[in-house]
Amino acid sequence: MINKILLSRINLDVRERKVFNFFDEIKKSIGSLDSNILNSYNLINISGKILYVEGHMGLTMLSKEMITFKVKKGRVIVEGNDLVMYELTENTMKIVGKISKVEVV
Amino acid sequence: MKKIESKVRYEIKGLNQERAFNKLTKEVTILTLERKDKHVSVLEVSPKDAKKTKKFLRNNNFEILSEKSQGPYLWRKRFLSCYGLIAGLVLTVACYIAQTNIIWQIRVYGNEKLPTNEITAFIQENMKSRFISNFNTKQMEIKLKDNFDRISSVSVAIIGQSVVVNVHESLLPDEMTTIYQPLVSEYDCMITSIELIQGTLSVKEGQVIRKGQELVKPYIIDSQGQKRDVKPMAKIEADVWISGQSEHKESYYKRYRTGKKVEQSNISLFGLVIYSNNAEMKFSEYELVEQSQNLNKNLLLPFKINKKIYYETKTELIEKSFSEVEKEKTLEAKEKALHSIEECEIIKAENVTIKGGAGVYLVTYTITVSREIGGV
């Protein structure tokens, strides 16, 4: 009985998370675009101080002034000052510093 | 409050760092990554990933310039690495806990006539063990009262790690505790008056007694015919004879030093003479004084200096008849007698006796004074 209650609670949590996924909400709101194209990478620039990256495919260059990394069908160049990488995982990263330019090539 | 995170920080040097970091992220999460120089970077990983990261960096030909731990992980790591400290701490705490349950000392208060060590020894003998939990204070109080007649009341308490004994001694009359000694005379004298206060008289008026003779016995015989000990007390006055003596020989040899002397000395080590200065001694009559002492206190080797001093002496025959020195000798004897008289004592009589024979005379000057020889 307790197990059932726990399981239903977990399912509810999962549903809740799906509901509040920021990126999915944005994608859903623009319904006309192909969903396969929209699944390559996500970038969020917070006040020019933090750049959150999701879906990168590997770091290509790292310096205090420039960080570049590969994404699906392209490359992203981040320029700025005192750039430091935070929480670098296989497909996410946070770039912190004075971000002046984010370019996708 | 900002949470203090545990991190392990590596400063590394090597080529193709970006490629290596991409590979490393497949295994661990890099918490921070910063490029310091063209070939130098600083990365931080969580302690659980530290081992993997280090292995990875080594396998990929990176030189680890420095490795530092930060946060609670470091403290725990440091603490656990000090096994000696932990063992010492544990041992200290264990010893402290163990010793707090042990009686270390016994303190006795309030005793005047009962010796402290007697009470202490009794308690130690009657303690089951030194553990506080095994010590029964009530039982010890009863035992002390039963075994010490002189204890009127007693309290035993455990304060800290000490047994504190407060004793109240019972007051007993002196007769029950003291063994009295008889009153004795300190002088050769003749008793002139007696006033007995307590005890049994051994002498009577007009009796001539010697020094140390018993005057009053320390007991009385009561009306039942029983002997009872008392402190002997009496006012006894006596004529005490105090005398001084001087002697004269009509002819005798007097030996004296002329003032001339000869010194001989040597220095020895373990009885072997190393240096000697033996001046020639030509005296026909002399006195010899020998001295031996260490040359220096701080020397490791026991060098000794031995001295012999010869003093030249002469012997002279001195002849003087007694009639020439009679007054002088009488005065000398009187002076000696007067020395033994206390101040303000009234002299009742003075007497001089001269005994002589074979050229030797002994002058005795006797002074008679009245003194109280009893004890009140």
C-alpha cells in the first residue's frame, strides 16, 4: 500500500517537472517549427554574466577572453572578459564572466 | 549562509587541454575550469571524482602543478590522517572518564589528638576498592565510630575524587588520658618548708636530698584505700647549695708554640703523588697539623692537595706556691658559683673549702640560696 502511494507520488513529481520545463514551454508555444531542429542546443544568457549551455558537443577553445564549443551542425563562440567555466558536464556548462558576445557559426 | 563546498583543486600543465576536458566530462563533472596561461589551467572537481580525475590527468600526460583540497572534505581528511591524534584523544577521554570514578585521596579534618594517618590507614583498609561507586559513606561512618573511642561524631563524604572525613573528638578528662610522672628535685638541697597540694609526699622538712630524688608521688590513696592517679603538685622551699671550683698545681709543664712553622705539601691523583714541595724541617719539638682537600670542586679528576704544617713548640716548667694564688683561685671559684645563681636571689650563706695534697689544690666556693623546688 505504502509502495503504491510512493510510486504515485514519484509519477506526480515527474509530471510536475515536465509541466515546468522552461525550454519545452517555449518550444510548444512556437508550434509551427520542426521539433527535430529545435532539439540541437539551448543557450540562456543571464544579464550578460552567466551563459547556460545545454546540448554542447565538446569544448574547442578555452581562454579568459574566449570560449568556443561545438554544437550540432555548428560552433558557438563566446567572447568576453574573465571567463570561467562552471559545472562542465558532457552536454551542459555554465560560463561565468563579463560576456560581450555570443555567436553561432 | 553560503554552503561551504568540498572541492579538490588541480593546477595542470599540458597540451590539447580542451580535448582532454571533453573526454574528462564523460566521466566526471568539472565544477570550475579556468585557463591561467596558454598551457596552464585550473580545475576543481568534487572529492568523490578526485581519484578518477587525477588518474585521467596522469594518463593524458598532464603535469599536475598543485593539488589542494578545500572545505569539510579536507578537514575530515586531515583529521582522519592524524591517527595518533585521534588515538590520543580517545585514550585521554577514556582515561579521564575512568579516573573520575576513582578515589584519589582521603582528607581528615577536625582531629587534634587522633593522628590523621591512623584514620587514613583505617579507611584504606576498610575500603572495598578505590571506585567511588563501591564506597559506602554511611557504613564507613559507623565503622569509624566503632573503632575509635575518641571520636564523638564523624561525617564521611565524597567530594570530587576525595573522601572527606570530618571528625569531632570527644573531650576526656586529663586523668583518663595522661600518665603523670613524679615530682623530682633538680638540685642538691635541704628542704625548709613543704605545702602539699596534690599527690603523696616522699620527703619531709629538714631532709637533705640529692638532685633527681623523688619529692611527690603522682597518686593518692583515697578513703576507700584505692590508688588514684593525680598530677603531683606542691610548694616546696629548700636551701640549695650552689658551688664553683678552681684548681691549682704548684708545679707543671707548659707547652706553647714559638710562632715558627714549616709547611710541606703535595698534589696527588688516586693516591699517586704528582707534585711535592717538601721543605726541610729542623724542629726538635713540634706539633703537626695535616690537611687534605680536593684541588678544585669542578674538576672531573679527583686531584687532592695534602698539607703538613709543623709548628715549633717549647716546654717550660712553671712553679708557683698555693699561698701566692690563693685569693685569685678563691675568687675564680666564687665567680663560677655566682654564674649559676639567678638574678635577685638572696644569698643565705657563703662557704670556702680548700683541699690540697701532692702539690694540687682544689678550691670549692659554696653559696646557699633559698629556692622553690616544687611544681604548682
